[in-house]
Amino acid sequence: MSERRVLVTGASGFIGRRTLGPLLERGFEVHAASRTGGAAGTPADVAWHAADLLDASERRALVEAVGASHLLHLAWYAEPGAFWTSPVNARWVAATIGLFDEFAAAGGARAVGAGTCAEYDWDSPQPLREDAPLAPHTLYGICKDATRRVVEGFGERAGIEVAWGRVFLLYGPGEDERRLVANVARSLVAGKRAATSAGTQLRDFLHVEDVARAFAALTDSSLLGAVNIASGEAVTVRFIVEQLGHAAGHPELLDLGALPTRPGEPPEITADVSRLRDELALTPQIALGDGLAQTVRWLRDQPRVS
Amino acid sequence: MSERRVLVTGASGFIGRRTLGPLLERGFEVHAASRTGGAAGTPADVAWHAADLLDASERRALVEAVGASHLLHLAWYAEPGAFWTSPVNARWVAATIGLFDEFAAAGGARAVGAGTCAEYDWDSPQPLREDAPLAPHTLYGICKDATRRVVEGFGERAGIEVAWGRVFLLYGPGEDERRLVANVARSLVAGKRAATSAGTQLRDFLHVEDVARAFAALTDSSLLGAVNIASGEAVTVRFIVEQLGHAAGHPELLDLGALPTRPGEPPEITADVSRLRDELALTPQIALGDGLAQTVRWLRDQPRVS
């Protein structure tokens, strides 16, 4: 087995396809898995594999065929809106545990999973450190949290290193347009009114390329346990939306406060990024204003589909 | 589908085989599953199925073939000693989540899982109520705890009732002889010295038939969430061992304190049994002294294998 062969799952996803370049740069032989076995615009020297990870036999065959030393597992159910509460989350718990088990059995050494800020108790003091209380309010958060508990305990006993990148909010070109930044930006670029809530809540946004770089670095490290992947900066959603209005040249299309704030919406979700900064030596490469402007430009350059 | 058809997994196990009678008495059509598809000494009017639940396709086929309204899931990795730390625990998390998912998809209505006192933070004030802090110290406890988190959240979203019986210590005829009560009793019956620790720790012991009755009652109820299955009485391990010495007629064979107390052994693990008593109207039918004497008699009547 190559000592530096990584299997990336969810490799055609919003984050996944941006991890492939950074992993190649770090000297990994990169094997990318997705349901269809490919993604446009990704580096040429990646070996693609098609596999449905919810199918135990396809999953096992993939793991055995690749024989990776490292696993970066990003695949999960991610349908915007639905993913918070869908029972399908439970299938991904089982598939993830199965994957880590099979990876260890096949001689793997280090596995990195993708967690979420939704694992934390959002009522805790901010910013949220990795050892802050966990109290997920959603099935998605419950399932990610439970998965981490199992794979960490499993890793200790099965002799593989396990790390867990907890992603906060993210944005960037190619984001699903049902998600906040892409949704507002799309309206503005189309010259349509963008109705949002008042946007007083504080959130921690990181450009998807910085998120992907962080996952590549975490894979290429010996850190164990949870590591927040975020900017560490709290900004209001209002600020994000106004930046998009400015970048699109249409601040007058913004209608902040036209939508009600969702009940139970926490006032702040911000990461403490000490581990990312001090132990992985990573800071955001893309400033928020630049990243949002880039996202607007990208959308403007896309052919309109509808 | 019958409105009262129950699928019992782990049905040939120490607890499982004793749930079949109580479930029949409660009017269930009883389908029992085990790897071999049978167990000696169980009621005749039970339909047995052979299935390896760690095999996703065998598991799915079982669930679909039975079409149960109720699921009592007792199967898990239970090799004495090894089960605390074995990575195989993680497979049972995945299999259990898969089973609950497939049961819901096949039209099931109510599922009961088997938890453990090892889910709790043993340093909490005793007795442990179901809402006591959870902080499993072992991979077994971590995996049971994580499974409950997922299946409870899943049940809420998938529209099935989910309950979780947390078993404390248990004993009775047929227990694996690597476990405390059976081990000491076997030595005494064989006329051999029984070396134990000083046995000052307080524990909550319940006869396996009472445990099985509680699982049958929980299955036949509409209770949700965790329910302790225990006696609610704290007794010292020393008391248990002395009762066995008395029942065997060989108190002089006991050598209490010959073995060291294991490091980290908690001074007390006792259940608060309010839910079991008040919501399921259950109290132990077999007093501890009687149950221990019965266990000794049973062992004495067994042909010696080694």
C-alpha cells in the first residue's frame, strides 16, 4: 500500500471537489468517490470511483479496491432544507461507521470525518470551542454527533487515527441556490428583489475553498478528535446580504426584514478556531468581502437555466 | 399486517429466550430471530428465523418477511469480557440503525432497543434516573448511547415509537460462566475455592426473568425513550457472593478480597426504577436470595462439561 493514498468520499460535492487539488499538492495519490464517479473541473490526476456508499457491498468493494492509507469522508445526505430533519440521516450514520470499520480492516491508518456546528449546544457561550457542550437540536446534528462518538471510540480500539472537522457556515461559487448566500446572490444578479429576514443573527462564514484546504490539512496531519473548520469571525447575516447587494451593484433590491426571523433561531453561532490556527497553522485565505464578490461574479457568468 | 406481531432479535440469548413466553402471554404473534434460528426450551408457538443481522441483505429480508408491528431488538455483540472494548460494537450500531430504518420502512409501529447502565456517568449521584448525565467510559457504552441518540431522533422523524430499556446487572440460570454470579456459583458447586475482590462496591442486580418480563412489558406499552430495567436496590457484591456461598452450602470456599478491586471500579451503580414501577407497573417477581439459590440449584443439576 502507498503510504500516502487518500480516498475522498463525496468527492463531487461542494466541498469535496475542492479538496482534490490541495490533497494532490500535499503529495497524496488521490482516489475520489462519488455516486457517478466524476466531477467536471477537477484535476486530471485523480482516480475516480463510482460507488453508492449506502450499499454495503459497493462500499466494501470500493474500500478494498483503493487500499488507502488515509480516508477523507465527506459524503452525507445534503439536500438543502430537507437534510436537517430527514430520516435518511440515520442511514449515513450506519454507512459512515461501516466505512470506517472497513477502512480499518483494509489496513487504513487515518480517517477524517465531516462534522457540523449543529453538534453544539448553540446556547453555550460563544465562540464555541471543540469541548463546548454538545446538544444537537436537529436529526442531522444528532446523527453527526452520534457518528463522531462511535468512530472516535472505534478508532481508539481499532488502531486508526480519527479526526473530525466541524464545519460552520460556508459559501462560494457553485453552492446550491436554495442556500442563503447563493439564493440572495442569484436574485440580485437576476435583477430581482431579495427578501430576507432582518439578519441580526451572528454567524461564522468561511469560503468553501478555505473549508476544503482545511480538510486537506487535517487529513495530512496527526491531529485527533474534533477541529472547528470556520473563520472564527462573527458577522451578521445582514452584513453578508449587504455585501452581496454591493457586489451585485443592486443594494436597492435588498428587502431586509421582509421575512420573519425563524423561531428558535440562535442569536450567534461562531467558532473558536484556536485548533485550526495553532495546530494546523491555517487562517482564511479568502477574505469575506472578496469571496462574496467572487461568488456574485461567478453567478453572473453562468448561463441562466431557468 | 397483524396489529400484534413482534420480531424479537437476539431471541436465543440469555434475555431473549425468556421474553418469548411473556410476549405470547401478552397476545403477540411472536417471531424470533437468531443466527441459528432456534433455541432449546423455548415455547412451541414461536416462529423462528435464522439471520445474521450484520449482513444487510439478510437483515432486510428478515424484516420484510416478518412484517412485524413491533420490534424487540436484543441482539448485540456480547462476548464476556471482550464486549466492553471490542471494535465489533461499532458494527452493531450500524446494524441496529439499519434494522430500525428497515422496520419503519416495512410499516412497523413500535421498536424497543436494549441499552445499558454503561451509558451513564457512573460518578453521578445514585440512584441513576433515566435523565442522569450520560458519559460512557467504554466503547460498548459509547456505542449503545450513540445508537439510542440516533434511533430516538430517527423514530420521531420516521413516525415510529422508540423505547430503550437500560439493563443494569443481571443473573440467572444459563448465564455465561465467565460472568460474576455464574462464575462464583460454578466454583462453589464444583467444591472449588472462589476467589473474588473484597466486593464492597454496590450494584443493582435483577433476575434475568424479571429483565425479560420488563422488556416484554415495555414492548407492549406506549412508553417512549429510556427506561431503566433493574431492581432499584443497591447490594454489595460481597452480599451476592455470600448468598451464593450460603446457597451452595460452602461458605468456607469463598475467598473475598483474594483478588484486587479493579482500578476505576465505581463504588455504586444503582438504578432509579420509578418509570419501571410507576409507568409499567412492574416490580421484581424473584427476590434476590431466591434467584441466587435457584441459580445454584440449576448449576448443580447441570451435567459437568469440563
